[in-house]
Amino acid sequence: MNINRFLDLFLVLGLAGSSLSACQFPDSPSTELSTPGLASVETIAADPTSFSITDETSESTTTVDIYSTPPVEEGAIVDTTIQPVPSQDPLRLVLPEQGAVPVSAWRPPLYPTPWAPTEHDHFYFSRPIAADQINWPVTDYRYGGIFLPEVVHTGVDIPAPFGTSVLAAGPGKIVWVGYGLFSQKEDLNDPYGLAIAIRHDFGYGGETLYTVYGHMSRAFVARGQHVEGGEAIGQVGETGKTSGVHLHFEVRIGNNAFSDSRNPELWLAPPQGWGVLAARIMSANGLLMEHHPVLVRNLDTGQSWTVKSYGGSASNSDPYYRENLVMGDLPAGNYEVWVDYLGRTFDLNIQIQPGLVSFFSFRGQRGFNTFIPTPPGADFTPEFVTPEPESTE
């Protein structure tokens, strides 16, 4: 074989190799790629990790292995790092495997927990889903929403894939595992499905804190077990009353009960450089307006969202902010807010501060009002309380 024919052959191999590394192998029979006067490349259907090269002029065939893995003894530790494999044969190719597809929506790392920049803020919990997956709430399934008649959403929904690891949001003791969290007794028809509740080692304002993880497919922990923050406690599923795969996450204070929830977006640490928007939406006579839409627009990027105020009596406000609307995970910057009231549109320019809660109130024809929270206190940390040993409340 002369040098020109060798280079032509190597070019064909390169094209075949790049094609195989970018696509999945088909289930159909072998296909042949041929170039007149050059070698032809044929995948071997019985073994998709190799293909044969036939030199039409010499009628010789060479088999090329795409992946070459030596046998491994049982129990041996295997280094899975992909390294280039040298070869004396210029026709032998070893191609790296394609890695997992990353999540496209990038967000900065979270503030370290507990993150409490002011005495009124309490970002004590880390995300229950790791950062390599979507770990922020679905916009349309926030706290206080009404999705079924007379049923108020007392948590947030995180749309992680089925089987994704669920992580403890903080250290504490497992006080519930199984079906029946809502009624506090075993019930396979419980709306939470397979659920876990943690009573945490720290509290707030002298009261105990709990977190709840619902609709899970598997649980890795037992009642009475102590876990650390970030420890895997189970996997995402779709058990209970749910329209699809996701994790339902709640924060409760005082008692482990449906009626004692708080908005998790005021408790989960935000991404660094990002902040949280909270508001109190009222009518002209000062009554809270339920399920009222508010448009929020980032003036720097043009991105906009619609968020609704809480609906129903099952939702609870923070004692300081007394809010009935929260939108977390907003990049710091300049925003405009629109509220429609009795046929008139009111607008407000507001700045989202990094790592803080930015707040406004709206009261009918009186329009908007803002105030600045207490200046940050760098030495503020959450109070630790002694949990009761056996109670599930």
C-alpha cells in the first residue's frame, strides 16, 4: 500500500470514528460506507464496539476495536478515568465514551448554610437536590398556590428526574418515613406518597424546625436515625397525589403538621450573588389579595416571570415580612414590578440585593411602598435547640 492510499484510508477511518463517537449505535443490520478505489468501512452488527475495513484492491480485511477493556478480577478496584491508549498499529483506534449531558441552566454555587445576613433572615437549609441537577422550584408550583379545589400548596416542587438522590437539607433526626405523613398514621393513599420528615438539630425563635420530602420512590433511612446535611436519604419519585415526577419539599416550624408550614424559598440558601423577592399584596382596605398575579421583569436581561400571591388559609407568612408572595433565585440587579388593580396597572422599580430579601408592599390605589430590612449582622447564627426524643410532632 503506497503512502497516498494509506492517507486516504486513514481519512476514512477518521470520518468513521467521529461519526461513531457522536451517535448511538443503531439496532439495524450492518451498513457499509464505501469510497470508489478506497477501503470500505463496515460496522459489525454482532459487536457494535468494532468495525472492519476492507481494502478493495488487496481484498484484505482489518478489524478495528473502538473500545478495548482488559478483563478485571472480581473485587478489584478499577480506575475509571479515561486515558489515551498508545498503539503501535496506526489503524487501531480507541475512542473515549461520551459523558453525561450537563444541565443547561447554569447557576452560581449557593451561599454556605446557615446564611443569615440579617436578624430577620434565615437561609438555614441547603438544597435537597444536588447542584448538577435542577434544584430550584417550578415557577407554577410555588408555595401558597391553589391547584386543586380547596387544596393549598404548602411547599415547593423541584422537577428532578426519577431516581435522583434526595439530600437532607440540614442535620437532624428522622421522625417519619413511609406513607401517611398527612394523617400521621400509615396510609398507602396519603397525598404525600412515600415521604420523609426530619426534625433538625437547630431551631428558629425558640421553635423546632422540620423539613419534609414527598412523592419519593425510595427511602434510605429509618425512623430515629440521625442524618447530616447533604446526606442521601432517598430518591425522587411520583408516589402519592402528583401529576408527574418531582420532589415536594416543605419547611415546618413548631410542629410537624400540614398547618405549620412556611415558604421554603425564605429558608433555602440562594445562589451566590442572587437574591429573593418578597411582597405583601393587599387591597385598598388592607386585606390580603389571594392568588393575585404579579409580573416581575429583569431590566438588565429582559427576562420576565408571573408569580401569584398565596391563596387559602393553609399558607403562612413569615412573622417579620408578613408576606403573601415570594420569588427566589433572582440574579441581583434592577427589576420592574407590575400589579393590576381595578383596571389600572401600577409599576415599581426595585433592586434585588445579592444574598438578601428585597421587599415591597402593595395596597390598592395607594400603590407601592418599600422599606430596607435591618443591616446585615455577620456574627448571627441560628439557635440550636434540643429536640424531643420520640415525638413525631
